[in-house]
Amino acid sequence: MDVEGILGAMTLEQKCALLSGGKPFSTRAFPSLGVPSLEFSDGPHGLRHQSSGADNLGLGTSDPATCFPTAVTVAQTWDTDLAEKIGEALAEEAASMGVNVVLGPGLNIKRNPLCGRNFEYFSEDPLVSGRMAAAYVRGIQSRGLGACPKHLAANSQETRRQSSDSVVDERTLREVYLAGFEECVRNSHPMAIMSSYNMVNGTYASENRHLLRDVLRDEWGFGGAVVTDWGASNDHPAGVSAGCTIEMPAPNDCSIRELVIAVRTGRVSEADLDDRVREALALILRTDRAKAGYHGGYDADAHHRLARRAAEEGIVLLKNDAPADAWEKGAPAAEGAGGAASGRVAPRTSPLLPLVPHTKVALVGDFAQAPRYQGAGSSLVSATRVESLLDVMRADDRLDLVGYEPGFERSGRANPQRAAAAVELARRAEVVLLCLGLDESREVEGLDRTNIRVSSNQISLLRAVFAANPNVVVLLSAGSCVEVPWQTHAPAILYLALGGQAGASAALEVVTGAVSPCGRLAETWPVRLEDVPSFGNFPSLQRTAEYREGPYVGYRYYQTAHVPVAYPFGYGLGYTRFEYSDLVASKDEASFVVTNVGRREGTDVAQVYVGLPGAAVFAPKVQLRGWARVSLAPGESRRVTVPLGPRAFQYFNVETNAWETEGGSYLVSVGASAADLRLQAEVEVAGSGAPNPYAGLRLPVYQSGRVADVDDAQFSALLGRAIPSPRIPIDANLTLRDLTKSRSPVMWAAGKVADAYCGRQLARDSFDPNVAFAYNMPLRALPKMGLPVTKAAIDALVLEARGGWVVGAAIALARRKRWPLGACLYLAAAAEVGGLVANGALEALLERQSGEG
């Protein structure tokens, strides 16, 4: 039967059951109707599929799969064709494992470098995020399977992520936090979208009609299924009405009964229910046909080579000065030399990298032997193989390896013996390859970072090694930016990001010069964490996360407010140099010539930015509107054309609720980064005649872009409403980390135990992401995660948190009124038992209707 035929044959209970997960990573099957189960799998950079014994978080043992570089690394390639090939490879592996829908890619905006999940996201810029995500989706869906971009929307912190309210003005929401999703939806037509855990302006994303209906479906034309993040569903009937299709993972039958009752009482219309069922059936049937038609495995060696290519292209050369013994004051700079804020004098000879054949190299750093190649959490891949730099260097004869020393404890503990051995080894070499980075516990789903520093024991080792041998190349492994005050002790720095299972051989190819580095940063590296505009309120420990900086995120802030940075957005060096010339710009496109003026072949990422000087409607000074990735031989020139289009000159007007254009003479700029704009042309653009939505408002910080300290009055004016209370209410969304805010001594004590346990876990060398997930999980998520707990039991826990059983009992006893306490206990217990019995009856009914019982 087709979708409509199946829909017409389904009972109300079956329809409602289809819209909730049946197992941790799959929907319910209805054999009598010809409806198979749909299988999801985590997969932003590799399949996280559990063929047996799947758990709700997907953090148990999973099947071997290719671990491609994470999104931070792939974004630095700025190569959408490569991203599409990775998507195709992910689809092949998914099909071979019986997976229908790949949960990814992740394209949330990197609002602040402390976000513990930034390694899974592409960029601080929505255009980069949207285009890279769209490429992944096209690749995955080219094989007939479904992609599920995530997490819609404004999901920028891990702290209290399941009960946090992102308070953001509509213009910023549209221009920054939704723009990447819009780009992805309009240009790749994903079959599914995952909603985020958090609230957006007071309403949970999974039941936010404005997001899921007004914008996603009605404005962007999305016709696929919306899937909740695992355990994110708050009010399932409200979600179905708002446009959410499937709640996951495997909520107990309370959700199904709740939806059945909501339809019977008219709270949810049958039309809305049928629309959601159509979306689910279309996704299931379409992807099942594609999955059934796939009879092959996949070429693991070919996928490993593709992973290495992605890692090679994603490596960013941050700094490349000359060897320490070759400095001469006043000498001209060599090709590729320098580095933002390096503070060194110009080199006399060529830069330190690439290393010449048979350079005597000391390999130092724990990461050289045990690589840091992916992040922790639901995206953790059981790789088909993992390279280490130590192994690939031992097997390669281009460099002469004089020895290896771990040098430091990756957990941060001091180890003088390891450091001394590394320093002694450095003295015997011509060049030191020093592998530094962030350990696994620093970047983990469910927790945000506390700083952006490399551990002090690693920096102490760097200084000691530099004193013994100043020819140091730092190979940095991290899923997001770090502070680099230590760069004066490193003539060369290669940012490997998180390079996946083949990252080690990719690093060696770049170090030896077999591959010329061409990666460009997709996020700004600040000088200090304190320079980030959201520094004062990130992560929020309160109910609300206030996006006070408005549209000034990342380079939009630094370039407008003239705040110095360590390395700007779009930055990256190579082993050759490029020049731009002959810019011709219009409102439709920018055309210019790129020339390789060096002596080596190389690839450049020429970026196009647009801004309106003196704009009446405040806006960032420059905004990325396109780029061209160009590979050229030495001396070769090529004219490239970058399309612009109307959106390049538009802003979202909160008064007209539409995209509008302010008329004026725009500057179209071409450069090698947001801070290195070398060509400019004026383009006259006619306005749309819309009124200034901020006329009459006092918004000096937003006019200037200096938004590091926004007062309540201006943020309220930007929002167009009062700032909501940040107080954490004692209700079903109280998290484990919030229990100390309850009025119950018992739950307060439980909260203290949870705080201490989580703190001890964080101090361990290895960190269990399940702990982070549970620590931020609200009470109402317990049944949503499949635990045999009813809503009545959650209500009882909330009553306890409010003091209803302990403090309330004391008051009742003092007044000689014992019955309220007893009534609460008996009613809660009876409701729990009754709910479990009702769930069992519903399950039996579904089995009979499906022909299974």
C-alpha cells in the first residue's frame, strides 16, 4: 500500500504509536499494514550504530565504521564537493548496517568557544554552516537514505541544555541561528530535521509552532519529518500540533496514551495527527526501499583514504616562521612566513615548514602515540582503524626519527620525569614535532568547557623544549579554538583540529610538504576568552540563556567593534602566496582574479564580504556572502565569479516580519580572511522602502557593535518585550544539577551527591558522557527515555522538590492535619501502578492490531 492507503487502514492507537520510538534507535513496525521499522543512527562524522543491545543514549559498543574528521575540521576545508563525498560514504556505510536515517550533520552556530559540542558543529558563520551541511545532506540522500540535520534551533550551550530557554530577538534568530538551517533546507531538501533540547523564547523547540510551522514548513517549504533529540520531548501532543513528527528514543507507552486522549478530547486535531503520520510513513517507506535495494558492503580502504584527504585539506597552518637560528632583523619576509600576532622579526631564510627530507626529528607529546581524533558523546565512532603519528613516522623514511617521548600526562598532572626525557630528546634533534591538545574530558557532549586554555603542564613542556631546541613545530589537536599566548615559543603551528582516524598520516603529509596546507579557520580565535562578546553570560546556569550580543557573533563582533584577535575567521597560511586583483562587483555577483605568486602549487579560499557603511539599521561591519576555492600552479592566474543574490544585501525586519533591503552604496570586499580584505568595490543597491524597526529606540551598543556589556534596557528594547525571569522554577523540568535549588532536604542532599559525583567524574582521565547527560536531564525526561516511570511519579517528585512530602509533612503535623501527606503518597502510588497497567494494556492492544499478538 501507499502512504494514503496505509493511513486509511490505521487505527488511532497505531497512528499515535507510530509517532513515538519503539526501541532506542528505531520506530515501531506494523507488519499487518506493511510498515517496517525505521532505523536511526548517530552519524555526524561516522556511523554510531549498535546492531545489538542498543541503549537510549547510543553510547554503548557500536559497529566498526569509518571515523571521518569532525565538522570543525571539514568546515576548515571550505570544500562542499568534499563534504558531499563524505556524505556519500556515510550513506554507503549506513545502508550496509541497515540504517534508514543518519542523524546529522550538526550545524548549530558556535556562539561561544566554551560550548562542549563545538567540535560537532561547522562554524560561527551561518553561510559556511548551511552550505557544508547541505553538501553532507546531498551526499547522504544521493543513495536514497535520509539525512537529519540538527539541532533546530539556538542550541548553543550544553549546560542545562534540556531545560534552558534561549532568549533571542527575532532578527538575530533569523539572520544567525536559523540562516544556516534555511540554507540547508532550501538547497538540499533533507528528509528529516532534528529539533533541539532547549526552549526558544519560552517554548520548547519540539513544540515551537513558530519554528516548526511558520518558518520551517510554511516559509522554507520543508515537507519532511521533524524528529526530537533523544529525550527532548516535553509535551508530545503539543509537539504533534506544532509540527513535530516523531519523539525519540523509546518513551514508555504513557506518551502514546497521552496522544490518544489528546486526539479524542480535541486537544490535537485529527488533521494534524494525520499530517504527522503521513510525514513518518513517507520517510519510512522511501528510505526502506533504498535500504532494501542495497546489497553491498563498503570499501573500508577507500573510505580511509577519503578520511585522510579530508583531514589534509582541513589542517590550518596558523604560523610558519623561519628556524630560530635564521632570524635577521630587517630582512624581507619569505613566502608563507609570519602568523597573526607572532611578534617576531622577519625571517632571513625560508620558513620552518615544510621540513626538508631526512630532517632529524624528535617526536614529543602523548597525543603522538594516543591521538585525539574525535569528540566524546553520542558521535563517538568505533573506528575501523586509527593511525598514530608515531606509527606512521616509524613506517615512513622521509624524516629521520631520532626518538619519541610522551613528555606529559594528557590529564594535566605534572610528570617531571616525562618532561625531562622529552627535553633531553629535543637536544638531539634538528626539529621537534610537539603534539599538544585538549584531552577527551575537555570536549564532551553534555558539558561546556570552563576555559579555552591548553593544560599548563603541556605549556611548561613547550617552554622547556623550546629552550633546549627552538625549532619547534606544534601539532595542535582540539575541537575548537584555544588561547595561544604560548605561540612565541613555537615558530610553526599546525592546527590539526580533530582529524578522524587518518589524521596522523594527513599531518605527516603536510609536515613533509607532500601536501600544501590549505585549511582556513571557520571560527575566530580570540586573544582571551574574556574578549568573546558572550563571555559574561555563557554558559548560563539559570533558566534563561540571554543572547544579549544580538547578531554580533564571532567575526561580526570582532571586526565591527575593532577587538584584536589571535587568528581571524577565514585565516590560514600555506606554502605559497596568493594575490587578488581586478574586482568587478554587482548586486548579483563578484568577479575577480586570483594569482599564485609563489613557487609551489597551492589552494586558496578567496572570501567575499559585504557591508553597508553608515547603515541606518545597525548591522555588522562585514558579513561573509560567498567564497571561491581555487587551486593554482605557480604563476597561474584564474578569474573566479562568486554569486551574491538578494539575501547578500538584506536584513530581517522585525516590524514587517520580512527580509528587507536598506538602500545605499554597499562595499563588496575580497580577502583572505575577515581581517584581511584586499579588494573593495562599491555597489549601489535600491532599498525596499521598509521602515527602520529600531526608530525611536535607544540602542547605542547595537549601533556601535560594542556588545560585550549590554544593559537590561537595551536588551529588552531589542527583544521588543520584557526580559523573562532567569529563576529556575521547581517543576518537571528541574534537572539533577538543579536539585540543590529545591525546597526538599532529601532532594537537596541528592543534588549535593550528584554535584560531587559529577565533579569526581570530570577529574578522571576518562569521562563517561552518560554522566553529563544524566546531570543535565530534567525529571520529565525519565519516562521519555523509556524508564518505567509515569507522569504521576514525576508529579510526586516535583511535589517533594517543593517540600510537599518533607517540609509539608512537618507543617501538616504541626497543625495536626496528617491526611494531606498520606493522600499524596497513596494517590501517587496508585497512579503509578495504574499507569503501568494501562501501558501494558495499550501494548497488548497494539500487538493485536498489528497482527503480532
